[in-house]
Amino acid sequence: MIGAAPVAGPLQDEPVALPRSASWIMRAGEHPARLHRILLSWPEAPVPSGGYPVLFLADGGAAFPTAAEIARLRTGRGAKDVGPGLVVGLGHAGEGPYDRAARTRDYTPSFPAAPAGTGGADAFLDFILGDLLPELERRFPVDRARLALFGHSFGGLLALYAFLSRPGLFHRVAAASPSLWFAEGAPMEMARRFAAAPPPAGAGSSLLLTVGGLEEADDGTPRGPVRVARRMVTRARDLATILRGGGVSVDFTEFPGENHGSVLPAALSRAVPFALPPALPEAGAPQ
């Protein structure tokens, strides 16, 4: 009979940790009471000549472990469709993968029809640029021309808002299931204005827009009518059409069979290679 080999001594649990990773707490410069948990993963590969590209992830407590493993598994082996880069989770200091009050505040723009407790997106983007990015540069060489931002739901709204309000800041933006219904549909109006007169600073930037195919379905639960009213899938398709009409580079993907919660891993699987593609060969280099 073949069995497991005996283990000498008492068994001891050990914490599970991601390789080449770290986390720390930061205070936002102009808002010292706001604490952000930063999660960082770096690759085995040497630093590229221009420094590491960076993928920032809203809702880092939920998105970071999956994204970091996708980058690790798809860099230099297997698909080889991800180049070496830094994966940075943007979390909050509370327990659990989501801090609902903090993300509602930090990920939503200050639109006229926005409800109370929202509207902190600009302050949060300022934190990324003014506080966090210099801290990353203290630790690693960073290529500021290759910054990317991913977000889902309210985080997707943040990513889209960054793309529209600060063109060129992020070279690649992945907005997964963005809350386009927010503030009476104000994000859609903002996109229409952007497409009508695309700013030169945004030239060369790309947007990945994803949504789950079931996000607009009434499944018979109390939330079903809300999903139907928010028209997540229809609005996402319309957004892609609007921005493409203005000459914006938009990659739209709908994931069949996925709802608003289940779509996150699929969205990350598409977003990581989009945000961190392998570096293109230099001119004259062998192909």
C-alpha cells in the first residue's frame, strides 16, 4: 500500500506569501487621516533600459494577488505575452479586500449630481502621482512613459475618469465594468465631450473596456431590477462606440456568462498583458 511519507515532529502552519512582494501603509499628503495599503510585486527579470513599466490596481486587496500571479506566470514562460513590470495594488488600511466607504469616496469623480460621500477621485489620482509614484521610484527605476491603471466597478469608473480627465498620464487604462450609471450617467456625457475634441496629450494612449455578459440580466433576485436599470452592458458598448468615433484606441471585450462579481478574474487576465506587454525590439535588433 502506498501512502504519504511520515512527517517527523508536529505539523506547523505557515503563512502563504507571494514571491518578490511587499506591502506598506502610506498617508495621503494633503489628507493625513486617509491611509492607503500599498501592495507591490516585482519581476525576476532585469530592469528594462527605460525602467520598469507600472500597473496600478484599484481595489488592491481584491485584485493584487490575482494580477501579480498572472504577471509572474505569463512573463518569460508559457504565453510570454507579459513583459517585466511592477504590479502595484492600491488598497485601503481596513480589513478585508474592500473598504466600501473609502472606495466610494476615492474612486468617484466630483460630478454635479454625485451623492454625498463621493467625489474624491482627483485627490486619489494626486496621491498616486505625487506621493506613491516617487516612493516607487525610490525603490525601483520606473518608466513614467509606461504607466497603466486598472479598476473594476467604481475602480473602473476611476480608471475611465483618469483616461478622460488626465490624458496621457496613463499610457494604458483598463476599465472593467465601469459604473457608467453614476451621477445620472455623467461619465457618458464626459466621454462624449472627450470624443468630440480629443486632446493631443492623449494621443498614443489606449483603453481596454470590459464587461460581463450577465451584468444587465434580471436573475430574479432583489438586485435584478437594479442591474437592468443600470444598463451596464449596453452603456459599455455605447461608450466604446462613442470613443472610437473620436479616434480613440479602444479594445472592447464582453465576457459571456460572467456577472458583475465573477468577471473580475477574467478582466484581470485580459488587463495584465494589455497593460504590461513585452517590450518591442529596438531598431536594428534581430527579430
